[in-house]
Amino acid sequence: MKSYISIWPPLAKPTPFPRRLAILGSTGSIGTNALRVVAEHRDLFVVTALTAGRNAKLLAEQAGRFRPAVLAVLDDKAARELRLALPAGYAPEILVGPRAYQDIAESADNDLLLSAIVGAAGFPPTLAAARKGKRIALANKESLVIGGGLIRKACRETGAVILPVDSEHNALFQALCGHADRAGAEAGGDELARLILTASGGPFRGRDTEFLARVTPEQALSHPTWSMGAKISIDSASLMNKGLEIIEACHLYGLPVSRVSMLVHPQSIVHSLVEYVDGSQLAHLGVPDMRIPIAHCLCFPRRVRLNMPRLDLAQVGRLTFEAPDEERFPCLRLAKQAFTAGGGRPAVLNAANEAAVMLFLNKRIAFMDIPRLIEGALSRQRSLPDDAGAEELLALDAETRRAVIDCADAGLS
């Protein structure tokens, strides 16, 4: 069912094992967990390429273990450090710079790409892979936020497949399997009512606005459930992460924002739900461990055993849910407004958020200045045609970042 770009093509023609796997962002949280899955199932994968930003030491350790033919880092300094750290007798090709990530994404040497670079940097290689008809395990939600329309178009034209790695979207994916052929909104189906994403609520669930005004980066980085990188942790604290995921879900499953909702679920056991027109809700439950959705995508449609604790609902005891507070956490509202407005607004939203998060981490702005800067950018930045190309979207991204930094330097005026 072509409207569900994340589901049906792989059911029709699964990629055989062993799969030739390239990982963009192998030293981050998703990348390291993916390599843990690969280590448990070495017979199912051949690692062809690994990339990192500047973490040459960890990349060298990973490369020494999995021996890919190609490595990539962001700059020459990291490349020099990488060469010195590699084991003797192992001499992979080392590529340097952002273009290298696209080259790996497009390469015929891999048939499965894990896109796990954080932020807008993941968009160009993800789009490049889609244009080459690749099977993409997508952990970079910003790719769809910035250019979801372009990526969907590429998937339709080339037969590329996107498998969602985010725990929430992977949960939706699993709850839709076996039903989406009759539920697809774009295909004329009428069985799907809505999608329901869940969120832990982050470290500041239930806190009042006075507390939020005094939040420090250290407090915001302390997530109650998940172990994530700095940027995603701040997004979780502001609930922007959930706003971006709403946009991602709209693109993955071809739905308007009015049919994608959210619940705060502190236990992080129910990862998302699909509601059908008869009132049934199908939920995906599991321990909060990213190896589950990663393995599901890397091995789909096969399921593999993972060496990890199993869910014990008796031990969990209670599952609770509550509505999100969009007054105290306005990033949710801003994300939905940006998607509805279109015209490049989601790209502005994402760029403004990334710039504001870095300013907050560097202690140049307060926590609640993040949504203020985003709202200002959405009101001031120019719009684009809905059919804008990747270069126009990336130019708008860079323009927005500069404007946000200038605004912060001017005292948010």
C-alpha cells in the first residue's frame, strides 16, 4: 500500500540476509545500540560503512570490531585522529566532510542504511538514499520534518522503503501491520481513526512556569527514562521532541495533524497506539530500550531474540496517562502550527529549535526562551512554495539559524 511508505514494499520483497549495513552516526546513542544488535546477530549483517562526527576514538573501536571497508568523519582533524587509533593491519577508506555521508548513503555497497545522525545534518544523506531506492531505517526525524514531501516523492518514484526507528513510530508501524491495507487514508481506506503518540513527559512533567523559568541545562539533560544525546534530551524536556514526532508521523502515514494526537505516559511502557473506527486501540508495549525498535527495523520482517530484560507488567504495577499541557510546553503547539502552515515552516521550526537548544546548552538563554525564539522565527522567516527543493530548504535552515542567534544576541527583541 503505497501511502504507507514505511510498511508495504518490504513485505512484498524483503532484502535477503546477510544485509549489507551502513550506519550514519554510529557513535551516538542509536548507532551504538544498533551495533549491539549486530553483535548479537553477526550472521545477519555485514557492516559496510560507519560514520561519526568527531568522535574518532569510539569510531576506531567500532571499526576495529566490525571492520567496515569505509569510514567517514566530519573534518580533517578527526580523520587524523582516526587513522592513528585504528588497529594495525586494518586500512579502511576514510572519507571526510558532510558530502561523505551522502556518498555512503548512495553507495551500491550497502542495501540497508541506518540514518542516525542528529539534527538537520541527517536530511541530505537520507534524501540521497531515498532517491537511490534504498531501504532506510530512519532514526533522524528531522529529515521528514524538513523535507518530508521530498522524501515521500523519492520513495514513490524509486521504491525506497522507510522503516521508522523512533520507538513511537515503530510502535505505530507494528500496530498497523496487517491492518493498513484497509486503513490507509491516502488509499481511500476508512478503518483508521487516529494515531496516538506517547511521551514520558520529560524531567519537568508537572512543574509550574516559575520552575521552568529557572531550569538549568544540567536539569534538562536528566531524563527520567531514556538515555539520549544532549540535543534530544533537551527536546524531550521542552516536548519539542514530541512536536517533531507528530510531524514525522503525519509524513510516514499520510495523515493530517488533526488525526495524530499525544498522551503523556510516565512509565514509557506503552510506546504508541493506533485507534480504529470501531473504537479499538492497538498498543505496542515493551521495556524502554531502543534495541527493540532498532532490531525490528534492521531485521524486518523477521524478529530476532535480544539479550535484554523482558517486560514484567506485574512488576510495573501501574500504567498512567494524562493529556499534555500545551500552555506550559508551547513547543507542541508550535510544531502542529508549523506543519499545518506548510511553506517551509517545519524547516524553520526545526532550525530555530536546533539553534535555540545550542544557545541554552551554552547558557546564553533561559529554558523558556527556546519556544520564544522558535515562535519569533516562525512569525518572521520567509515562506517557501510547498514544492521547494532541498537546496531551498537547506538555505532557509541556515538563514533561520543565523536569525535566531542574532535575536538572542539582541536580547530576544
